[in-house]
Amino acid sequence: MSTSDNTSPSTGEVIFTNTNTLFNVNTSNVTKLHDTNYLMWSLQIHALIDGYELSGYLDGSLPPPPTTVTTNATTKPNPDFTFWERQDRLFYSALLGAITTSVQPLMSRATTTAEAWTTLADTFAKPSRNHFKQIKDQIKTWTKGNKSVAEYVRGLTVRFDELAILGKPMDHEDQIQKILAGLPDDYKPVVDQIENKDSPPTITEVHERLRNREVTL
């Protein structure tokens, strides 16, 4: 399918030009980047761009073509560069729309999507001892309190996943013990049942049992 390039882009729209296809990526379902959620945010963004097989715009492995081409001693603008630049600006705009206003100034000096991606990674993704400690402290102090079971378990699993992504995965049995340790006394019957099992259940199974107890309560 090919049409003239006069369609105004909208979120998630495929834009057809005379020769190529531009993608205006929809990031409305991605939780916006803030100071503490870079790891999961970057996975969502990368998976989204990967779906278009265009992750090279993020990691820089798809560099811009030359700005001009010369044919028969005549130099003229390179249409491949024009297309690359337009696609890159659409991805840059998608990134900008997927981060909070407090983080957006970090992208002010980046002129391409790859530069913006590298800037964000350098700012948030470098694993450090303090980063590990911060996540472990969050796990240690996270208790159910007035949270729903879903919110409580999700808060822990997100942090378990962050440790795994950083190369410091938490043992599965320790994960289950942490989930059980942060529960109030109302959940003791379920805790006792789980602790008496010969092997630890999956987090999904624990979540289901806790949800059933929550409904009962």
C-alpha cells in the first residue's frame, strides 16, 4: 500500500510515504519514566520498538545514512537520510512522551533517539552498590499494611525483577519468605500452610492464596 505523504501522524499510526513506512509509536500504555523505575521502563520501551524491528534507532546500530548522494557529478539530498531523520524524530517524540517532566531536561542536549537513550541509560542504569542497597532496603521495609494483596505482591515482584536485571537475583525461597514476612496476623493461616509445604510454591500460587484470604476477610 502506498499513498501520498499527507496524513497527519497520530498516536500509534502507521504513516505511508511514497517509498517507505514511518511508525508513530504509541507509548500511552507505558508507565512514565521517573527516578526509580528505569529498568522496567526501558524493558517496555525496548520491547515496543523491537516489535517494529527498529531497535537500531535506540541502540545506535542503525546510524543515519549520508545526508547527500552524488549521481553523475550532481549532489542532491539523500531521500534515505530524510526518511531516517523523520523516523528518528518520531521515536524521539515517543521517548519524550514516555518520561515525566522532571526527567525530560536530561534529553535537552540529545539530538537523536540513540543519544537520548544513552543519556537515560548512563543516568539511571549503571548498577552501583548504592543502587543494589536501595532496592534491598525497599524490599526489607515493604509490608502489606493497608495495601491490597495485589499492590503488596506487585511492589515486591517489581523489585525482585530489578535485582535480577541488575545481575543480583534473589533466591526464589527467599522471595517467598519475604512476601510472607510482610503480612499481618490476619494472614497467618495461609502463611502456616505455605511454610509447612515441602517445597516453596510459585509467587503466582502464593498470590492466589493470599487473594482468597483477602476475599474471606
